[in-house]
Amino acid sequence: MTHRPSWLIRQRRLPTSPALRERDERLEALVQLAGRLAHDFNNFLVPVLGYTALIKEDLPPDSRVLPYLAAIEKSAHKTEAAVGDLLLAAKSEREFKPRPADFTELIARGLSEWTNSLTPTAAITVKHTLQPCSLVVDDVQFQVVLQHLLGNVRYALATGGTVEVSLSRKRLTPMRTAELGVDSPDVFELTVQDDGFGMSEEAVRHAFDPFFSTRPKSVALGMGLALVHSIVRTHGGQVLLESQKDIGTTVRIWLPASVGDGAMRQSSDADLEATERVAPAATLALIVEEDLLLLEVLKTSLQESGFEVWVAKNGKEAFDLYNNHAAKLGLVVWNLSMPELNGVEAATQIRQTNPAVPIILVNSRGDENLGPALDRILSLKLRLIKKPFALKTFRETVHETVIG
């Protein structure tokens, strides 16, 4: 069984600096609200995508309705991407998959790709000084960080200018370490500095707030620096922004040099995919889901796949059905975050009487971080599917879980 190292689920250390503490606490409240909103949007998106897929399957290839459905899907997927940004900002540790990385190479590659994407008329001079740096980080998340920081630079240097990127090792004083709320005094400092338009004091004060942007709303959601803050804090680091109108902007990121242990084994989706599965002897399925729209679309999908389907809106209803027909059950689909009886608790009870039945947990990325529950999920040989998902993904998960 793969163990999730404790440093992955640690609480963020709050800074002692009053201003930084206030900012971190304010952002935490804002992103929690954003996370709850995103959770609800996920529940709305799955039925939209699911029923659109079902309608497409029943239409002839030359139907004039197909372009309309394609437009609905495109809009839903754009919303899905925005929801993904919200959830990453709200709780980036849910997607936190750190591994040993050449951080210098990661920054150099991202900077090179961004430089190559500039148009010849951009008139932007790029300078960089990168010291060797190896860290255990989520490289995908830090590509997001670099993407947003450089995106802001491009906007700030719309009429041309210079950006300087530096990476160096520093040792902070104990007082500065506490002020910043970083996990170690030994840090790598990443600095992105431009001499562009700059920002007002009021803009700097709100720069990390979700949905705040100095750019037009038509081109910026305002989640960039909120994402940067969340990702850096999840890694035990800190980020600060300094800016003055018509002088430029500097973003400094401090990351603990001791982040993680390269020898630690990390839990991932591959662990779930590698678990052993036993094909059931029945085609009876039980779905436990409180969202009625999602319940119906999953029910329809399973019925079209040949299952006889029972549905329940809470744990009591589910176990009334289960206790009477456990021997006939061929599949269980359970919402991981059901309020009365969550998916892990339900699966534990089911496994006591039916160790072989395939179980799929539907997990919204707005749920609390799995943390210690992940070991239990692995030991019970459960599959996870994250909202929002396409109907095709759900069917593939069912097939892999039931057939193996």
C-alpha cells in the first residue's frame, strides 16, 4: 500500500507579519467561497455534458442539431476550465503531485517557450540568471505559476521593455522566516521583475484576490495571482508583489530548499488504476447521489450499458436496498462526500459483506482534501472519478472497474 507522506497534507504555516497574515486569512476565506461555488458548478456541468452526449448518440450523422450540441459542449468545457482554475486556487493540494524536479530547467524551459511565443514587434528584452536548483515540487503547478507571471509581464510590457528572471539560493533570518510563514529558512528565491506600466497601491493591495484584475474582464478572469499564491503556499513558500505606477513590478517567490524528500513515494491515479478488480456475477447497479440531475444522467448511462439500476439519495435509502439485495449487486457508484455517509465509510461497510463488488466513488474537486482517507481508498480497491467528467469517461471507468 502506498502511503501519503504527512508533509503533503500539512496545514499552511501562517506568517507572523500582520499584513501577510491578514492577506493569507482574507484569501483563504475568498478561495473557500470560490471553492463552494465551483463545487456547485461541477454538479451542473456533468448533467449538461452527459445529456448532450446521450442526445448526440441518438441523432443521425447529418442532423442539423449536431452543431448546436457541439456549441453547448464547447461552452461547457470552457466553463469547466474556469472551474478548474477556481478549484486549484481554492485548494491546490487536492491536485498536489510533487516529485523531484530540476527546478532551474523547469524555469528555463518555460521562459524559453514564452520568449519564442513573442511576436517580433513585442520589443521585450528578456534577461535571466538561474542558479542550479533541485526541488520536490509539482512541476505542472509551477508551469501554471510561470504561465500566469509571464502573462502579466506581457501585458505590463505591451509597449516594450525589459523583464529579468532570477533564481538563487538564500538563507533567511529566523525573524524573516516567521514573518513570511515559510517552512524553512533555507529557500530558493524566484524573482520576476519588469519595468512596465506598474500598479497603483490599491491594485497591489488586492492583486491576489480572486477575480481582481487590472485588465479588461473580457481578457482576464482575475484568477492568475490567486492561483500563484495558492500553489506557492501549498509548497510551504510565500509570494510577495511590489509595484509602482510607471516604474514596474517585481514578484518574489520563496520556496523552502528542504521541500519534501525525493525518496518519498507519491500516491497518484496510477495507484488506483493498478488495483485488482473482480468482475461481478450480476448486472445490478446501485447509485447513491444527492444531486438529482447527476443521479438521472448516471442512471440513464448505466441502463444503456445493460445494467438494472437502483438509485438512492442518501445512505439510509442505499443500505435499505443493499441489505435486501447484496448478493445480486454488480456495481456501486457512491458520491464520496455524501453528508450522512460518505463514500469511504459506505465502502468499508459494504466490503465487510461483499468484498468483491466493484465500487466507484464520485469525487468533486471541491471536496476536502482526501488526506489520510487515500490509504483507505487504496486498501479497499476503490476507483475514483472526478467531477466534472464526460459521459464517455464515466462509461470507460465503469467498464474498467467491472470488467477489469
